[in-house]
Amino acid sequence: MQPEIVILLLTKGRNPYTIRTIRGIEENLEYDNYSYYIADAGSTWKEHSEVCRLLDDYGAKYKHHSRPMAAGKNWNTGIYQAYRYSNVYLRLENDFELEKKFNPTPYLRVLEEVPEVGCIRLGLLPIMLDIHTVAHDGRIYQNIQKSTHYIWSGNPCLVHRRFHDVYGMFRGKYPPGECEVRFDYHIRITEGPEIWRPNALGDWGPFGHFGEDKSEF
């Protein structure tokens, strides 16, 4: 049986973005056992209801909250809720679109079978990273080293429970960019699970980034 993935969708307003993000998942994710957790940092009632109606139209399983809170607190609340239902969540901010068919099964297998790994990055491959190539189950992965910045980012990724067990959670009071920078720094100075990225994803990965409105969730 496939393990469940909780898609942790982080939102605040920007409903055209959120709708596009959900449609990308529904059209291109080649996996059956998934649900959503909508972590909404304070959309209007009308905006949040529209997102819920879309999920209902797709027949999707989902849980949700919507109340004003700082980015880190919203992320942490969503993570705690996601881990009530699964050992793995897919982090997805509402300006990333799954643009091509994508099957996460091999990467879930890594998280199940290699306890040294806590996170599989699925976004673009940034420049200036130090990586070591490793292999599992006939596939090549980039093991991202802690010697440079940006070992972690807010781009799409699969995150196992063990990752947060060791590295902890986000600082709740900061805006999104500073949350990311502080968490990246904490990971780089802390001994803990590795972060891998599938070499087969190429330069950009299956998720496209769109939109110019700044996120505040």
C-alpha cells in the first residue's frame, strides 16, 4: 500500500495562485494516496472558502486552518497537523505549479529506506552548492553539503518527520525570507539528517515558480 503524503499548502490570499497550484497537483501528480493540509495565514473568509470549494470539486481529502499569524507560526502549525496523518509532507507554497507528470514513489522510498536522509528537494538546482553524488535503488542523487548557504529552501520538498525531530521548527515571529535564512543556518551548524535532491530532475525540477506578488504567509 502506498504511504500517504500530506501536501502542506501554505497560503494567504493570492487565490488565483492557490487555484493554479492545486490544479497543477490534480493534473500532474501520479500518486494516489495523498491529502492536503491548507495552512492559511489569514485570507478572507471568501478567499479561504473558494479554496475549500475547489478541493471539494476535485473530491480531495483535506484539513485546514485559516487565521492571521506570522509565517513561521503558520508553517509550524501546518507541519504539526500534517504529521498527525503521515510521516511525510510535501511542502508547497502557493506560487509553485507542478508543470509535468511527476511520480514521487522513488523518493518516498529513499525516505523510508535510508534513515540518514530527512528531506528530498524537488525544486530548482541553485548555483554554488557543494554536492556529493550518491546512489540508491539504481538512481543518482545529489547529497547537499552543509558547507554553503541554501542547503535548505522554501522550494517544494518532501520532508520526513525525522527532519524536524532533529532540526526543530521555524522561528515563529519572523517574515518568510528571514524564517528561511535562519532555518538554513541552523541546519548547517547542526548534525542531523541529510538533504538529497534527485539528479534526474535536471536544472529546474517538475515545479515551476510563477507570480510576482510577495508572499506573506
